[in-house]
Amino acid sequence: MRSMWRSFGIVVAILGLAALGVAETPDLGYRVDANWPSLPRGTHFAEVSAATVDKTGNVYVFHRGEQPIMVFSPEGKLLRSFGKGLFSNAHEKSE
């Protein structure tokens, strides 16, 4: 019972801070682009487990699809994909 009241108190405090504007999320300048990336016809993402960006802005996506590693240009063009048969799933290396 005590932990329930503690959790309730934390939620109330967070909501109170949000109402005061203290917990506002800053504008980081990012926006959603529903058309990014451009995937070839018949290609889709399976469950994505990781993504990263290199120093030139290329985006590397690691997912559970047939080609588990996909590399995109900053504009969203698929540059290459690879890794077929290398992983049994997107979380472990196959033997």
C-alpha cells in the first residue's frame, strides 16, 4: 500500500511540474518525415533493434529482415544492404 501511495505522489509531482512548464520538452529541431527512407518496392523493415548515424550522415539500420543491415544516405536513399545469413535474428550472431 505504501508503494502505491509513493507512486501516486511521484505521478502527481510530475504532472504538477508539467503544468508549471518545468517539465516541457525542448525543441531540438527534429521533425518526422513520413516519406523517409525510400525503400525499394517489396522491401520493408522488420523489427528494428538499432540505428546509428556515421560522421557523413549515413544512417545504419539493424533489423530482423532478410538483409539485416541497411545503409541510407542522409536523404533516405538506400545505399546498400547486407548481412543475409550472418545473424539468426537481429540480436545475436549465428554460428
